[in-house]
Amino acid sequence: MTLATATVRTGRRGPAGGPHGRRLRTTRRSAGTWFLVLPALIPILILSVGPLLYGIALAFTDAQSGRTRSTQFVGGLNFQDLLHDALFWDSFRIGLLWAVGVTVPQFVLALGLALLLNQNLRLRWLARALAIIPWAMPEVVVGIMWRLVYHPDAGVLNETVRDLGLGDGRDWLTGLATALPAVIVVGVWAGMPQTTVALLAGLQNTPHELHEAAALDGAGAWRRFRTVTWPALRPVALSITALNFIWNFNAFALVYVLTNGGPGGRTRLPMLFAYEEAFRYGQFGYAAAMGCVMVAVISVILAVHLVGRLGGGEDR
């Protein structure tokens, strides 16, 4: 009796076939996939997930600076104190004003610039290169540069104001009424290039034939934008706007260099407030609780954004 005959008569199959063989191959493929993903997964676990979990655990303790003091578990006491901390909620309000005040003009100006750079203009390659220069500059360098622009005595802005006869200028970054608008202008300038690049990529993916067909039907520039360009650009616009809002709400370096949260806390964003609590006053547990609240807010924003996109059918 041959091996093939025995297999047919007994109804058994070798290890390469049948359900057992398929499960074995699936297991091997899964192991191979995890082996390939592991080099990228390990840094994420060490540098992102690990600190996040440690920060959440720290928020339920009274951890403070100093090696001689032991850390105790306090439960939700830090979060209870946050509910009654007027300074934190004031920084939260300022953070929302900053995020909205930067994100909205950033998108409007970037959309106009992307539409312009999408035209068949001379030296378009040079204009595109110049448009992303602010994106290539570190935030610390941007902050120092704009501090020089806003300098009360020798700044370019005040010199221009004096030359135009509009007054003697002012100290833009230390005035209670001008500090936040001045910082918002810098945030818009620094973040506009990445929005422009994303929108320009969306514009270039829009089929040119649709514009030609709409033009043949007699549609003007505004109608072509409303019926052809914007529907194709909307998924990109929603995504980059949500990301910009999150990035702006979590801003730190730019505002820290420009004003350090002043004057009088008028530009103290939530991230700056948490930084001061942790590294100036040594309240690590309390600062970690602030971080958890900010993570929760960002998670809610992301959830609303994803539900809106899936419900609107952009990803289908």
C-alpha cells in the first residue's frame, strides 16, 4: 500500500494540507509579520506608550521633586484639585483661543496660497520652495527671529509703524492686549507651510478633466471651486485642520520662547502651565494630572473627527 492510498483511505492529510496545515501556515505568517514590525514597534512602546502609561500612573500620586520624599498614592485627589484650579482653566481657555485663532487663519491663508501655487505660473518651483521655508526652521529659531521683529526699540514692526507716521510703536509681546494676538500671528506664519503642502497635494490629485468639463458648461471660477475643487479637497482639508488644531493646542516651544507665558499669564497655554508646575514648582503628580486632562480632550476631538468622517462617508 502506498502512502497516497493510505492517505485517501484514512481520510488524513499530511502536515502541508488540511485545517491543521493552514493554521500552521497562518501562525508562521503571523510570527513573520510581528518579526518585521517589531523594530518599528519597540521604539513606539519605549518612547510613546511607556511614558504615557507612566504619566497616567503618576497622576494618581503626590510625586514631587526631591529624592528624600517618598511618593504616596492619592487616588483622584489631583483631578479633584484641578476642578477648582481657576488658573488651569484660564490657561485652558487661552489654549482654545490660541488653537482656534491659529488654525482658522492658517487654513484660509494656506488654501489661498495653495490655489495660487497650483496655477501654471513662471518660477512656480521657486515660489513653492520659498513657501515652505518657515516649516524648515526650528520653532526656537522662529521664536527668536520674531522677538527681534517685535522688539520695542529696534524691531522691524515698530520701525515701520514710525516711518508710516502711525505712532511711536509699542511693546507687542509684553502688552496685555497685544501679547496673544502677536503670538497668534507668529503661529499662523510658522504653521501655514505644512497646511499649504497638504492642500496643494490635494489640488494636484483633482482630475483636470473635471475643471475643463465645468468650464465648457459655463461655470465660473467660484462655481468650479465650489462644485469641483472643494468636494475633492474636503477630506484633506478636514484631516489637516484637525491635526493643526491638535498640534496648536499642544504648542509649547514657540510660545515659551516668545513670551514664556506672560504677560500676567495672558499667553500661558495648558502645556506651559503643566511645564511650570512640574519643573518650576516640582509638582510632578499634579502636572501629570494636567497632562491626562489634555490627552482626554485631544482624544475626544479625534473621536468626534473620526465619527464625522466615517458618518460623512469620506473614507468609504
